[in-house]
Amino acid sequence: MIKHKKLQKWIKDMVRLCQPNCVIWIDGSQKQKKQLEKEACSTGEIIRLSHKKLPGCFYHRTAINDVARTENLTFICTKNKSEAGPTNNWMPPKQAYNKARGIFKGSMKSRKMYVIPFSMGPAGSPFSKIGVELTDSIYVVLNMLIMTHVSKQVLDVLGEDGEFTKCLHGKAELDIKKRLILHFPQDNTIWSVGSGYGGNVLLGKKCLSLRIASYLAKKEGWLAEHMLIMGIEDANGHIQYISGAFPSACGKTNLAMLVPPKSYKKKTYRVWTVGDDIAWMRIDSDGSLWAINPEVGFFGVAPGTNSGSNPNAVETIKKNTIFTNVLLKHDKTVWWEGADGPVPKKGTDWMGRPWKPGMLDDYGKIIKGAHSNSRFTAPLSQCPSVSFRLEQHHGVPISAILFGGRRAHLAPLVYESFNWQHGVYIGATMASERTSAQFGKLGEVRFDPMAMLPFNGYNTADYFRHWLQMGKRMKKQPRIFYVNWFRVDENGKFLWPGFGENLRVLEWILKRCNNEVGAIKTAIGYIPKIEDINTQGLNLPKGNLKKLFTIDKHEWKEELERQRSFLAIFGDSLPEEILEEHRDLEKRLG
């Protein structure tokens, strides 16, 4: 019997609105999970894959018009537009509720409503937050069971009057014209209707973990960030932890699961994966910053994932994984562009059509078997490099924070901020160049502060101010660095090999945190002495390291103008400290 009266009333109100034919509580048990899998397979919502080759794995297709986050239909709903800020879509709460109610009304007739009590972070941890998601999708239930803590213990922790995020999701007609992803930070509420894609409907994901959590974090004095968390263990068994924020297509997941290069075996480094996407960070009693990953699963992009780019991910997804919008092979296994092994001779593509290599569409373009944003959902516990501190209630201490982007010429391989305030400025002005896989002009610079532009639940200018204030409260601040794995030479070839070799850069970063090496002061920050980057066993062309750390003042002055235009959108709400850092950089560049 549920004793939480507010929870009871909210569910009754939502049942009255959506009109499901029954309500089923999700308890996190294996028995119930198996029943749901069987039911979803019988209706075709999911397809069971080969038990021999992919035990416990399933396949799912979304609607053709529902394959990614719909940012243009995602809103922050606050009383005043200024609270949402200039980088968010805004809608007044009353208008948003009324608009969504019209779509939700009666949308679950002849469907079941599933109630999922879940905890982001270990249930009972001071870091954690509880949500309850109502949904009419078994696919959502099965994904939430992988991504979050779902158990009876969550309701025990919630008790009779505990705080929880109210999460309502309904597929409705899967009509893009009737699709809304609504966040009500002041009500601790999320409504998502008209979508079945994970990023829009797994409401513990970006919706709670970042958009709602960032608002709660500002109010409560912590940070909710779009960051990986990884530990690096040295030969003496000492582990230091790094968090890092990167926009899309910049290798965040690959870095979180990094496998040290073979030439480093003598040094016996080991990487521990705490998380690849979300970091909740608090100032602990020792005055330093500690972080948890509030998730327990990966919701990763499949294309390009292989034994070369991410061997740990390949091992992780061999069982108990849900694959979405990839190619389905006739032997009930899956494939995607860039996967290991030979290209299959035929299969069924992500839209459910017969497929074979080399097929062209009406415009003469190659038809891909898997969608470019196809996904895998897999338990973090299956990752070979998973950290033994994943369920640690206080998380892990953060020594360094990385910001990064894809810059072909501007940014060096790595540089360190002068101090916390300068580091916040680096994060606030971080940008990445669009690739051929992204919408927009190739090479166009897109600003994405702290990689949080699509995920901030309030005014980004106030978010910068919150970062500055957090730094003032810390007794020991993590050092802040910028990394760029994507610099190219005059022929467009990458100067740095990337992937596992990035450990060489992380080694220098940790040495800086431990005051073991010096650095060269430049106009933009501290860069390494070339001899301090370990190149043992690395077949790097002569002169590449020098090019990787060249700072072109003319290019940086052009960047300053781009930054000036971007920062201007925040008007008078921008913290003076950010403007001060911009002016100081201008002076240093001469």
C-alpha cells in the first residue's frame, strides 16, 4: 500500500486525464521484467534476438519521424521568460499544461499505464533524486530498468512525504505535430507526449538528470553536468578521477571507456569507468568536489562503435542490451555502419525494409542499414572497466575537469586555465565545429557552453554565475583544462591519433594536478613543455607535437569576436567575471 498521499493523488489525476484501462506498478523484479519482455514481443513492440549470440538482447524500431531529441519541441516552462534565458525554448506553464492536456486526454484508452518509481543515484544517497515516471510504453519501462535504480526500496526511501519528480510520458499518436517535451522546474515536473525515442521519453535521462537537476542544483548548491567521470589508476594503485564535458561527436563515451595503449603496459595504468554522460557534483565535508553518475546504464550511439574505437563498449553490449534503429540481420543479430566484421549481404533496415549493401535512394545517396543516431541501452555493470565505486553514496573526488571540442586549427591539444574563474570562462565559451554528420554548414562554429546548451533548465547566464560561486565555496578546486583531439595539418590529416593514446594527455593533466611538472604560460593558458608529453612507443610524424601546441594569435583574435557575439545574447545578465576574462584575453593577445 502506497502511503505517500501526494503521489497517490498525482497518479489518480493522471489516470483521470489519460484514461488507461489499467495501472501496473513496476517493482524492478526479474519476474516482472520477463513478463513484460514476453508481452512486448507478442505485440511486436520489441523483437527477441538470438539467445545463443546475443543472450537477453532485444531489438526495437521507433517511428520514422521519431529518431532523435526534438530540441525545437523541447521547452522550459517558467513563470518568466528571463528565468529560462535566451538559449532555451520557453512556454508559460499554464499554456504548456493546457496544450499538453489536450494531447494526453484519453490517449491511453485501451492501453496500460506503467508506474516506474526510480532513483537517480543509489537510493538513499545524499546525492540522489527520486522520480516516478508514468508511461504507456513497455519499451520505456525496459530501458528505465537498465538506466536507473528501480526497486521497492525507492518507495521506502520516498516514505510518506518525500520529494519526487513527477514524470508523465505518453506515446499518444506519435504525431510530430502533437509532440511536446515540457519541463516545469518550479513544479519539479516533466511531461513528454507524442514521442517514443529514448532521449525524449526516458525521463530520468536528459530531462531529469540535467534540465530539472540543473535547476535543483542551483537552488541547493551543487552541479548537474553533461560530463563523463573516469578514474585513472597508476602503478602504485593510486586512483585519481576526472570529469569531462564534450559536445556531440567529440568522443566522450570513448574517453570514458578508454583502453590504455599497448606501449603503456609497463606503466600498468588502468582506467575505471564511472559514467559516460552525467555527473552530479557536490562540495563534500572536506571542501573538495565529489561526483556521482546518477545512471546505471549506457544509452550509446551504435554507428562507429567497434573493437578499434571502443573495445569496452563492444564487450558491454554482448548481452542484456536493447538495440534501437540498427540493422536487423536474418540470424537475429544486429549490425550498423562501422561495426566489427564483414558487411552483411542482406538484412532489414531500421525502417523495416529489405536492405542490401550499395542500395541508393531516389537522389543517388547510399541507403544506410542503421540510422545514424541508432542506439544501444546496456547495463553499466557489464562494462569491463566499470568502477567499483559506481554505487558509492558519496561518489568520487574530482581532481580535474576537462572541456573539449572539435577544432581543426584553433585550439592546442591541451591547455590549462590560470585559475577557476578563467576555467569557467573557457567552459562558457567552448565551441565545436560542425561535421558532415550534423545539420548546418560544414566547419561552422557552434558555441555549446559546458556542453550544456540543449540541457540547461534555467538561464545560462545564471548558470555561469552558479559555477563561479561554487568555485568560491570550495577549499580545493579541481584544475580546469581544455582538450582538442581533432587538430589537423595543412592536408587535413589529424595531427594526433586519439582514442587510447589520449591517456598520454591525461597523464600530463594529472601530473599538473599533483604539481609534478611545469608548464609554459601563454595568452590562452598553460601548455605542456613538449618533452613532458610521453611519446614512448608512439609513431608520431616529426613536427606534429610542435604543430599541436602552436597558438595562432590572429585566429584567436577572430575567435574573440565570435565569442563577443555569442556572449552578447545574454545582455546585462552575463556575470561581470566572464566579461573581465574576455577583456583580459584580448589584452594578452595584444
